[in-house]
Amino acid sequence: MVIAFHMQLTVLDPNNPEQDFPSTNKALLEPDGLLAVGGCLSQTRLLNAYRHGIFPWYNPGEPILWWSPDPRLVLFPDKLVISRSLRRTLRKNSFIVTFDQAFDDVIAACANSRKDATGTWITTEINAAYRQLHQARFAHSVETWLDGELVGGLYGVALGQVFFGESMFHTKTDASKVAFATLVQQLKSWGYQLIDCQVHTGHLASLGAEEISRDYFTKLLNQHCNIPARPSAWQPL
């Protein structure tokens, strides 16, 4: 990722995690959604970012970059699409799916899977920051197991009735799709109203994710982030 920094970008103070982000309407058109630079990855800063539809994404050696793309890829739990082949896989029950049983392993596997492509944005600092969010019960993982081996999964951040997906991986066919489909069904039972998928991918679109405007996304966050999910959410199943 090569970024030519623009004068209009807000530079965040790394010593002031409570500093407000600029309005997401000020995000750049090119690269799409780049909003601010700098700051820190403290719990306060990260939760404030997600609450306003902003997330960090940057490569090693770069300053922290904050994004709010338009349009935004989301999935409404009621609109989950399960293909015939995936439905057959789910019915076989070959995979075992768990929640919050191996967060550190999942985020490490997500980072490794990105290294095989064009480098990873899951830096050492990102890894540490989200592990802290997990310890504080804001970040969660879903794991897919086959014969006792972790073969797929995903992690993200939960605020109110919104789950913000961050990254997923798989080493066996359909393992990440099984994790995602199981998560969506579980989130629905817990009263979640929205899943943020950030930007378009064919993988997520095939599961029912759709693009909406940033303004509509912001309205949904204002509507659902401050309403708690059901008490059973993220409790041991």
C-alpha cells in the first residue's frame, strides 16, 4: 500500500486517545476512505473508531492509517446466503466450530495467511492491541476445527448489536465459510442487527454481504451500537 499523504488529512495525537476523529464525510475519495493518520491503538481509540465506522489498516513501516470507505460492505443477519455446497458441508458436521477458544491462534493465522499474498497489515502492534480488546471482551474469535486441528476462523469487534469483522483465514476448503455462517446464525440468535464486512470481496458477497452508503452505515451504527445484545451473547455455549 503506497500512500501519498494529503494536507487535508487529520494527524492524530498519539498521546491523546480521547481525541475526536474528523467527520467521516472528510475521508478521501482516493484512496477511498482514508480519513486520518497517526494516533495510537489504545482500547479507547479503537473503540471510538469502530463506534464511528472507522478502522485501522496499514502496512509495517507506515504510520497508523484510519479508514472509512464509501460504500461499505455489510451483512444483515437475515440475509445470509448459504449455497447448496456449503449447506451440504454444514450438514456433514465434519467441522467443529467454537467461539473465543483460540483468539491468539486465529489472529496469528490470519496474519500468516496475508503474508502469503501481498504482505500483512496485522502488524505486531495490531496483534497486541486486538489481544487486549479480546481480554476486555470486545474482540472475539470464531474457530473451525477438523480432527483437532485449527483449519479456519475469523475475528472481529463487537459493540452493542453490531459485529465488526476484521479478518478470516482457512487452510481447508469451506473452513472460513463454515465459521462465518455459524457466526451469523449465532449473532442473529443473540440479537445482533448488523455485521460490518468493510470492503467488497467476492467471498463475502457470495454469503449475502451487500454494499450500502457510508451515510446509511453511520445511521445504522447510531441506531444499534448503543443497544446491548442479549445477555447470552458470547457466553460459553
